[in-house]
Amino acid sequence: MGETIIDLLRHGEPQGGKKYRGYSVDDPLSEKGWSQMWDAVGDYDAWDCIVSSPMLRCKAFAEQLNSKLKIPYFIEGDLEEVGFGDWEGKSPDQVQKENQAEYYSFFLDPVHNRPNNAEDLDVFSDRVVTAYQKVLDDYEGKHCLLIAHAGVIRAIMAYVLDAPVSSMYRIKVNNAGITRIRYDFKGAMLEFHQAPL
């Protein structure tokens, strides 16, 4: 059985700086964000395919990289970021200022203390894992780059490590950070989790 390698790449910094962006806030990459992405991939060209979230901060770079590498490229709708409900478009500082208790409760128990109108975390995890498993099935034995969001990468890492969904926010995923997961006859191995500063 051949190896399957999945590289998870978080998008770079979006325009507007740090704020909660789920699937209803679709800011494009900033100039810095573009630089972060190109710096992250460098001259690497060993991928067999690119799979991207449909959101601008992922898709625009995926399209540019595809133009350079000329490899199969696909959009996967279920790789959209988790919906943050009433927190969408707000900075962490703004959320804390408006309701510090709600903010703290979220991080202490993100499954049961969702922002108002936010996507259920278990539902989010299920849709991401289903999409991820489809990539694994469709590209068995290949090396794929999956361009997505911090929440998506956290959900995949929790799944790979057999960790509860409630632990997702204990994983830091910086802009343009790359995580590699390698599959062989022994199963999945988290090979590295690189977080550019």
C-alpha cells in the first residue's frame, strides 16, 4: 500500500486584520496575506493536487498556485470555515468588550457555549471530516495540498488524533501555517505542524 500525504495550509492574513470570519464574512487576502502564502509554499512542487475551501481567502491563492503548478485543482464546499454567528466580523477584543463572560465560556466549553446563531461544532466537525475523508479516498497514494481555515485544520487534526471536538481550540493554527499528515500501512501520522510567526 502506497503512502498518502495531506498537507494542510491555512490561508494568510485577510484584509481587515484579525476578526472572526466564518462562512458569512468572505474577506480577500491582504498584501501581507499573499506574501505569507507564497513564502509558505516557496518553490515546493511535489503536490499531485490542490483542494481548496471556496472562500476567497483560500480559493484565490489556490487558483494562482494551480496556474503555476498545472496540477488538478478542486473546490470543496464543505471545507468552509465554521460559522461564528453573531461574532462574525468582530475582533476578539470587541467580543470580549461586549460580553467577556460569553467569550470566556466559549473557550472553556466551545461545544456547549456557542456564540448566538453559530454553527453547531459537532455538525461542523462532521461536514469537515466527511469532506476530508473524500479527499483521502479520491487521492489515495497521492500527495495533496488542502487550503483551508484554522477551524477546518483544527477539526481535521482532532479527527486524526482521535481527540474530542471540545479540544479543537487548544490547537493554534497561524496564518499560512502548514500541517502534514502521512498515511501508510500503520495508519495516520501527524508529521509536523509548522506555524510561521
